[in-house]
Amino acid sequence: MNDIDATQPAAADADVTDPDGADVADMDGADMDGADMDGGDIYGFWATCRRHDPVMAIEGLGRDMWMLTRFADIDEILRDADRFPSRINADTMGPVMGTVILAMDGEEHRRHRNLVARAFRPSALVRWEDELIAPTINRLIDDIAGRGRSDLVADVTSRYPVQVIAGVLGVLTDDYELFQRWGLEISKGPEDYDVSKAASRAMREYLTPLVEHRKAHPTNDLVSDIVTAEIDGERLSDEHIYGFLRLLLPAGAETTFRALGNCLLALLTQPPVLARVTDDRSLLDAVIEETLRWETSVTMVNRETACPVELAGVTVPAGASVVCATGSANHDETRYDNPEVWDLERPPAAHLAFGTGHHQCLGMHLARLELRVGLTALLDRLPGLRLDPSAGPVHVEGLAFRSPPRLCVLFDT
């Protein structure tokens, strides 16, 4: 979920699309040393870029575009909104989401971010854990606990975060399948405007009666917080309200479900580590942080240059699209030893799964909470959890979004 911009697992100000709707696999010069840009060996491709072309020009997409792959460069960009503003996200996601916080900077961003930050205050997280998050994951486990086998992606991980965010918004969790589909379709953004715009319209039509009711009869849910919030003494316009809500759904659901699948895959493919964590739940925080670094569920965020800038000895012109490969940054050899390896004993070092700077993911605490509660419940209630050997090997897949497509498991009943 970073601001939730990047989402990185979470919800609220999220750069979660391929920049400019580009299929990165089609970028000129992308097939470097045989790297598979379709995601199978994306980290191998990025490793080559970090060594030989860390500020890589991408041609053939109709505008100046550059991809950054080193941690230090990306960290600098995400912390410097003056030289690297977020306005470009209005071009890519604005046609789908409307007026969104991920395209704001400066005072405008600060004021709108503070509105959403209030909704993710610590007291709300405590209440959500007891009233929403734990009941949601346990309800899903109830459906599979007696079977002895499951595809955890189909049965649990893909359903859990979207039901949580639906509950946070105050909508019927029975309609979570609609929200799940809309979230996936909205996230396509400029890659397929016909699909993403249709999903955006459908979501707004669904939410309109709820929004209008909350304006007149606010409760203690997130929609009420947003529709009653004021900036300079005035409530938000409908355009801003629906922009917030369209961001919260894909950022708060898709990225977290992918992160949970990545956590489970890391544990299931290392049974001795899984046994340790099952016996000592204090290790879960390390499991979560190492997984967020190792397999960042959203691997790229987008900025543009406000002026000519020099990065790693390369001059990038003003007005260029700058693609920050945060997934690559989290595998930078100058920052992490053996970065391709998932290592529970890795010394703590900040990662960019939630971005950094003023667009850092607002929902990161909710995401971590969902991951911890979800993993705890699965380990508690599915004893002997293990991969199903008859299902064949499984891997993390994807490019801009990464997670295992299935997790077929066995467990004791």
C-alpha cells in the first residue's frame, strides 16, 4: 500500500498504476540481458539496471520517461516534492478517480491528507481490530476450517481486506464481491480506460445513496468522517469525496491482500521458519516487514520533474515522467545483504513498501494490523498448515502488482 501512495498495502493516497498506462513490457530497451519484463524475472532486470543503467531512459511512449532503480535515488525523489511533484497522477488516474490526493502537493495536499489521517487515528484502529478486522478473518476461516484443504488466495486473502475496507467505509460487507471487482478494475487506470472508467461510475452510483445519507445522518464510519470534514470552513465537494472513496477501495483492499499472500508464501515455503513463528508470535512483526521489503505488492510509483535535475550523473529534463521502481529499491545490494533472499534474521532497515516523504502511506498502520491479525488467526485456527504437494509449485507473479495467484494448502482438522 504512499499516502496511501504506493499502498502499498493500505488506503488513501496511492500511486498504484503503471505510469501513463504504459505496459512496461513494451518499453524500448527493456529486454536487458534477457531479463523477462513480464514479471517472472523482474528483479533480475532491475538488478541489471541498478548496476549498469540506474537512471534509464524509456523511449517510444510519446513523452520523456525515465525509470529509477536505486534506493538512494528513489528515496531522494519521494522526499522532494518541489523538484518531483505528484501532479502527473492527475493525468493518469484523474480520468478514472477524479480529484485525488495522490496528485496533490504542498498546502493543498497537507490539508486534504489531514482529513484522511483523522480517520486512521490510533483509537479507530483499536476499535476496528475488535469490531471488524478480527471478526472478518475469523468468519472467512470458519468457512474452510473443517475442510482440511483450501486455496487461501481464493478463500481468504482475496476476500479479507476488501471486506475490512467495506466495513471501514460503512457499506454492506455482503457486497464485497462488487467492491473487489471494482477495485481491480479501477486499478487498471489508463491501461484500459473503458474498464476502469466503467468501474468508477458503478462505484459512485453504488455509494451515492450512502454518501447522501451520511451527509444528513453522520455516524462513526469513514464515509461520515469524509463527508462532514471541513477545509477553511467548507465541506468537501462531491468530486473530492468520491475521489477519496475511489482511492480507498483499491488501495485498501488489493495491496493488502497481495501482501498477505506474499507473507504466507514466504512462510509456507520455509517450514522450519513457519514452525518457529507458530510457536513464537512475537516474530510476526519481523515476518511482515521482511515480506514487505522482499515482495513489495505495488512495485512502482510515478512523479514528474519540475525542473532539469541530475540523478546518478544523468540529467533528466523538466516535465519528464519519473518511474520510481520501489520494488527494485527494496532489493538494492548497497542497502541489503542478499536482497533476493527472504531472511527472518535480517537486521532492521527501512524499506519503501509504503513509500516515504509527504505521500507516505497513510494506511500503513491499518495494513500492518490487518496482516498481523490475519496471520495470527490463520496460524491459530489451521494447525499443521502446509503447502499441498499435489498442487504443484507456486510463485509470486506480476509486475506493477505482485502476489501468488494461488496458495493451495492442507491443514489438520
